[in-house]
Amino acid sequence: MHQSPTTLAPARPTGPARATPPPLAPRGRAVDWRRWTPLGFLLPFAALFLITFIAPICYALHQSLFRLRRSGLGLTPPTTVFTGLSNYTDALADEAFTSSVVRVLLIGVVQVPLMLGLALLLALLLDARRTPGKRLFRLAFFLPYAIPGVIGGLMWSFLYQPDVSPIADALAGIGLHVDFTSDSWLPWSVGNILTWGWTGYNMIVIHSALKAIPGELTEAAALDGCTGWRLAWHVKIPLVRPALLMTTVFSIIGTAQLYNEPVVMKAVAPNLSSSWTPIMAAQNEVAANNYHAAATRSVILALVIFVLSFGFMRFVNKRGAAL
């Protein structure tokens, strides 16, 4: 006989029935404090950046829009009046200040490429496999940067002084009479001090970038027959392009802020004017208690540095994108 399948009834709980718990009341969304942890590390830097960088710039901009006005015989205290952009027109009409800006720009056009080219050459030599005495030369090249700029300026001042200069005596022995403190030689003399002091620093930066190049790339290039200077030109230099860009921008900023070396050289070069560089010209206004004019010249110098630095970066980035 055919029997139909038996349907099993679901088991029933034998214990006492449990009441269903009521739904929980909605609560506010918990704050994930981990998302705000990086902000805690950035706050100290942001505070220092605002206090030491942004605040002075804003204050200088504010000061550059005012001027002290004296009335009568000068017996009454001067009053501060708003003059707009008149301080800027006066600064741009000042031949001494504009000449100082042009002078520093010309020094940078010649000195910065020579310094960075020498730093790149030294970094490539230190990165080569068959360079003997790498540690000794690395220390020797970096040592001038470890000497403060004022001390370096004093050292070179003795070497430039016409009466006791061994360099001038050596050149005079072969018939070349050179006065390193003359008006025509002063830019070259100051540029030489800058090159001597900062080549080692830029070399260390570029050499660190060369050390970060993966060894597989240089080994693969060597297997393809790209060795020596061809390896440096086609592989190493393109890979350290960010380091070269950074050192160039830093060198532009540092050259525009030239101050220590010319001030120290005034002891052996009395013909060096007190407004030889833009910062020296601004310092002259500070010494004359004309703080508004000094702030104006400082703002103009900051704008020049901003235009040169970012203009160079935009030019390099556009050229790199085109390639």
C-alpha cells in the first residue's frame, strides 16, 4: 500500500514564553575621534606658521599703507595717516632700491646655475662606484656650509683685501692686476662667497636623491650598455629632477635675501653702498625710523621672490608636461 508522507509539526518550546524586548531608542551618532587625530598633530605647526609667517606678512602689508605725517615745526608728535599705494610708488621711484633689486637678480642669474651645476657634478661623482675617498670628499664639500655666513664673509674679506690678498698677489705675478673690491668685481666676489658656502648643501640634497634611485634601474641600464656619463645623463639626472627643482627654488629665495656677505665686505670695500641689496635698503629705512617705507620695500621684495619662485616652478612643470 502507498502511504502518504507524514508532515512533521514544528517543535514547540517547552519552557515559559519569553517576551520580545522593546526596540532601543535611537541615539546620537558616535564621534570617531580617530579621524581628528591627524589634526592634533597639525595644530602646533599651524599655530607657529600663523604666528611666525602669516602674521608678520599681514602686519607688513598693513604698515605699508600708512605713513607718518609731521606738522608745524615738529614739536608735536607725528600722526599716522592712510596713504594707499603712495609708498609703493615712492619705493619704485627710488633709484637706489630698484638698482639693488636688479643687481641681486643679475647675481642670481649667473650664480645660481653655476652653483647648482657644480653641486650636481659633485653629487654624481660621489654617487659613482669607482670614486675613492667618498666620505672624505663628502665632508670636505659640506664643510663650507657648516661655517656661518658671517664667518665665511670675514674669511673671504681678508682674501679679497687688496693689500693682503694672496689671490691678488698670485694673479699679479702673471701680469693680472685685479681688485676684488672694485665696483665691477664686487658682484663676482659676493657670488663666489655664495657659491663656496652653499654648493655643499645642495650637493647633499642631490646626492640623497641619487641614493634613493632603485638599483634595478641602474643595473638594467648597465645591461643595455648605458654606463658612465650616459647613465648619469639619461637615467640619474631625470630621476633627481624634483631635487633639482627644490634646490633651485631655495637658491632663488636665498639669493634674493642676500644680506650678510655684502654687509661684512663693507669693511674692506668702502665703495659698497649701504643699499647694495634690497634688504640693506630696507634696513636703512629702519635705521631712519621710517618703518612704513621699510615695510613697503619688504613687501615688494616678497612679491619679487614669489613671482620668481612660482614662475620658475610653473615653467618647469609646463615644460615637463610637454615632454
